[in-house]
Amino acid sequence: MAKPMPSEAANEFIPGWEMVIGLEVHCELKTRTKLFCGCTNSFGHEPNTNICPVCLGLPGSLPVINESAVELAVRIGLSLNCKVDESIFHRKNYFYPDMPKDYQVSQYERAINENGYLELPLSKKMVRIERAHIEEDTGKSTHVGGGGGRIHGADHSLVDYNRAGIPLVEIVSAPDLRSADEAREYVSELRAILVASGASDGKMEEGSLRVDANVSVRRLGSEEFGTRCEIKNLNSLRSLVRAIEYEAQRQVELINSGERVIQQTRHWNEDQGVTTAMRSKEEAYDYRYFPEPDLVPLSPSDEWIAEIQGRIGLLPAARRERMASLFASVSAGSTLDQIVTAVGLGLDDLVVAAVECGADPKLALARATNEVASDIGNLSNLTVANFSDLLMMEFESKLSATQAKTVLSKMLESGSGPQEVAKSLGFEALDASILEGLVDQVISGSPKEWERFSMGEDQLSGFFIGQVMKLSKGRADGKAVTSILRSKRA
Ligand SMILES: [Zn+2]
């Protein structure tokens, strides 16, 4: 039977159907060392240089739990409103070359964090968090030559154990999400929480956050869940949305053509924009879980949990409130969107500090979520003082909006101050008397237009501004020209 081909317009979900989505997010913890040994936890080193007998699973080696990993896991649980409780470690047995021990130490029956929730910032929807448990990461295999990076068709495979044993927290949501957009909003908010709590750097592109999506479909109004498929290792928000929409569409078309959805684990192919079957879904008994005999139960005291609570910084919801307080009113719309973006990208401290230095809040928010956000890699080049100076120059019309944007992007590139950059670009503001001279020159050269403008044809101000711009070679500020024109007419 021919494989159903989901149509191009997968963005418009099929009327009469509903998606049911639950997400499992693996988050690498920002510790100095691995979960059970003293090896360095960091990204991008030479393969197989951060390894030892423990993380290689050599016979006779014994794990010692990393206290700071447990603390960060507790921070995540508290930030997600979970109950933090006594938990135990299990061995999850499976055979694969990226897992040197042939088992992964994870938490199975009793997770350290259970029964929490997260509120989506725009839709205000509550998403239940079933659990957020601690486990160790696997190594990383690379399949070389043919096969497009997949094992099938590859000439040979390489394994790097630097990642084996890095502490992870796996955050499992209930199947409460109903669209790809909600899934994206959930992951953005979760990432902001993980970063704000100090638990993770949240870098999806480096694999610090990896998302598996459980997707099923059902007819609108139905209470029953459909058969789900799990899409593995989605490592960007864009892939997450595309993969979910493709997969839901595929399932609906299968059902509509009289076939059955088979429960399986699927792989997202970014280039072709399709999910493909990897393997039929494992059940828990396939892993032969049993309690890890080399580790005692984890039982954080109430005092320690309270101490940890005190070390969690301002979380995104509180950060959004702090931002909103800068504005007279924030209703649904562009300002709220910008606030959510600024907090999601960690730019809210910059905006708040600039406003405290006297900058206009709306302008600060706009420049942060547009120009600064688009060059966020260079954020460290931008001081609060320079940013607020630039905003003041724009607010006082010493720079036009277009000029201010250009200056800001150069400031991010070079780390220089706004005056210096504006001068180097020839953006120095024209002295008021020079500007007035230019306006007079234009008026005497266009007496008819001036007469009509004087009679109240306001739309002609655009003509005059254009002429002054030309004379000044683009250095004049439109707002300043307008006010000179108005004063001369009066
Ligand atoms: Zn090690």
C-alpha cells in the first residue's frame, strides 16, 4: 500500500481533529563535573578526553553522586511547582554502543520531582508536569560515510564518551498540549525557567536541551487518546513545530485511509521534512529496570530544600511582571509579546536597567527585542550605560530611528559607545540653527508648496522633510524638521 503523503499545507491542521501532545525534555545540568565521577562536564572538547573508569563503566568502579547536580535538579523541581521527595535510582538496561555500561542510571519508580505544573505565558494555559527526574546522559555516536549521518548505509561509526555520565534532568509533561504552537510556547517557557533557575544554559543548538514529542490525534470531542508515536531528539523550536505538524497530519491521513497508527519511535528528517520509523516503541519491561545497588536513596532534607529555594533567582513569570510594571498598561498584543520575548531571551535585565538609567521603556523594549535579539551572540559587547545613552539620543531626536538601529548594530559588533559610532558613521546630529537654515532654504525654493502648507495642507510636510533630507544628505531628523515647519507656519 502506498505511503500517505501529507499535503504541503501541514500548518493548517485538519478540521474536525485534535492533536494530543506530551513532551519529554532532556536538560543537561550546568555542573562543573559529571553525575557520578569527577570528569569535566563541558561541550566541544576532543573526543574521549573527559572520561574515567566510572563513566566508562569499567568493572569495579563505583559511582559517587554529585551534590551540585542534585541541587540543580531540586531547583528545577521547585521552579516547576513539583513536590520534591525521597527518590531512588534504577538501572535501565539496554545494549547500544553509546552506553558503555549497557545500562543507564535513571530514576524510574520514584522521581525526585513529581506532580508540578507550568503556565504558558501567552495563552495562560496550565500544563501539568508529571515528573522531572535525574539521569545520566549517554555518549554520542557519529555515523560516517553515506547514510546521511544515520547508521543505515554508514561505512563506520565513531563513539565519543565525553557526554557519557553528564547529569540530565528529564522533564515529562502530561499530554496537555493541543497544537504545535502550544508545544513551542511550552518549550520556550521551560527553557526560560531552566536558565533563570541557574540549572542549565538552555542551548538547544549545543544539545543542552533535547525534546522528544509524543504525538497522537483524535476526532474533536473524543475523550479517548489515539495511538501515539514518539518523535526523538528535536533540537530546535522550528524542528519541533514542523515535526509535530507533519506527524499529526500523517496520522490523520492514515486513519482516514482506513489504516491504523502503529505505536513506534520515529526520527525527524530535517532536510526532507518527514518523520520515519526507527523502531517499535519499547515498553518498560524491555528495559528490565531494577534498583541501582551501588547508590543509596536520595533524601534531601527540608532544610536543604528551603536553602535551595532561597538560591533560585527571579523566575520568568516574576520577570514578566517586573517588566510589565514599567508600562502603564499591558494587554494582550505587541507589548506583551515583546515582554515574553525579552524574558525568553534573557534581555529583561538589560531593559530594566536601561529604564532605571532614564531610557524610555517602549523604546528600550523595542530595540532589545529587535536589534539586540537579532545579534544576541554579541550581547556581552553592550553595556547598560551605552545602551541607555543610545536610547536617549534617539528619544531626543539626535538620531533618527533608522540611524539608531544602525548605530546599535555597530555597537553590538564593536563594543563602542553610541557617540563614537554615530560620529564614525557621519550621524552627528545637525545643530538646530543649521537645520533651521536648511528649512529656510527649502521654503524659499518652493514658494507654491509653502503657501499650500501654510493654508493647512499638512500632507505637504512629507515633501519638505524629503527636501531637507536631500540637502542634509540624510542627516536631518524628520521630527525636528516637522516642528520647525510648524513653528514657521504659525
Ligand atoms: Zn568519569
